Amino acid sequence: MSIKIQHFFDPATSTLTYVVHDPQTRDSVVIDPVWDYEPASGKLSTKSMEPVLHYLKENNLSPKWVLETHAHADHLSSSQLFKNFFPDIKVAIGERITEVQKTFKTILNLDPEFDTSGKAFDLLLKEGQIFEVGSLKFKVLFTPGHTPACASYLIEDALFSGDAIFMPDSGTGRCDFPAGSAETLYESITKNIYTLPDNIRIFVGHDYQPEGRSLKFETTVKEEKEQNIQLKATTTKSEYIEFRKRRDATLAAPKLLFPSIQVNINAGHLPPPEANGVSYLKSPLRQ
């Protein structure tokens, strides 16, 4: 089998969504889809999702799963919307999402009834699990550090790394979110990614196009180990932790942090409508 990978880029959030499918069997999955959200108006739209749907229909694909690499902090997930078009599709994420749910339930003072067992998702994936979707076989590699629940997905010679690692000229994911850890991300990358064969292709979750360069989303383990500006194979743990903490201290919070987290820890579900039939998102105020 030789899989086909199609990327979709959302310039508003610099997010990469991927469709992976087997051209012979038409088995397919969607990885990290985006739901557009305008915070000033509260308007939601499917602009970023529509090219994905068009591609799926054009290629006669019926995806069985949406795979989330983690609970994204910079965009809402459109995972649940795919059920309007593919009723049998389900949503999976790494099982440590429960830790993120518990953390943000406290931070956001969510409803006491908000469930933190992960059951909002259709499946919680385990470290090292071989996850089969028809003819597709993904190996689940936990790569925490950016968040506790980050997972990367390896299929054939392709690794979908989410926010753990980016293109070599962009570095790695930030580690200053609640329960994030630079030390943990160092271990994740050096032990779970850099130990893979050099020819493994890495498909990143974001591309911020430094210095205005054109979009790039595919690299290799070898290129990362030799060229990653923040974490090469020769970078020591102390060097990386010092850099990451210094760098993260200069970064502003993502604009959609709290809206994204509330939806994404709930598997892409909006909060329940209130008495007037409208759903609301919470945002803490700090003085």
C-alpha cells in the first residue's frame, strides 16, 4: 500500500489539516480540521472546512475518523461538523486529554457537570497503540510537552507531529500552556521522533512562514536532527529548556486560546445552549 496525503492550509491560524487515504480501498482519515471563528462577532463559519469536504467528495472518500493530535489552543476543531456529511465518522485523541480537561475545568471554572473522563470523544488512544482504519494502520506515539495530551501519528513513512515539532526553520511547539513542559517536550522529540529512521517524513501541524517564505509543511527526521533551529540532535536538554523558557516568556497568548480550548477539550462540541438558545464561551478577566 502507498498512502496519499493531501494538505490544507488555514492562513488565519497557520494550521495544517491533512487527509490521509488509501487510493485502492478509499479508506481515509482527517487530521486536525479547523472551524473558523471570529471572536469579535462570535461568528462561526466552515470556510476552512469546505476545501476538505470538496476533496473528500471529489475522490469518493468516506472518512471513518477524525484524528486530533491534541486540544488546540489557536483554532476550534470542526471535527463534529463532519458528522453532518459522514454520519459514521468518529473522533479520536490521545487518552491524556483527560488531564487537559481537568486542568481547564478549574482554570475556566466550567460547569460542575462538565465531564473530564474523555467520553466526549469517541475513542481515547493509548501510547504505542496500532490504530487501524480499514487498510490504514497508524501507530500512536505520545509526544507531550506542548500539552500533556499531544500525540503524533505514524503511518508507513509519514509522521503527523501536530505541534510538537515544526519545520526546521521554525523549531518546536511552545511549552508555556498550563501543564506544558519544555523538559517533557525535549524527551518526546529526542526519544520518540529523533529515534525514528532518518527517512521518515514529518508533516507539521503549523507553518508560520518565517521571514515571509512560502508555505512548507513536510520535512524529515534527518533534516530536523541536523537543522532544527531550536532542537538539533546535538542540543542538550539544559540548552533546550533554557532556550524554550526564555523564548516562551516573550510570546503572547494565542488570540483564540480560551474559545479554542473550551470547544476542543469537549471533542469539538460547543457549550450547551442557554435559556435563550444561544451558546456562550467563557473568558477569564485578570487585573
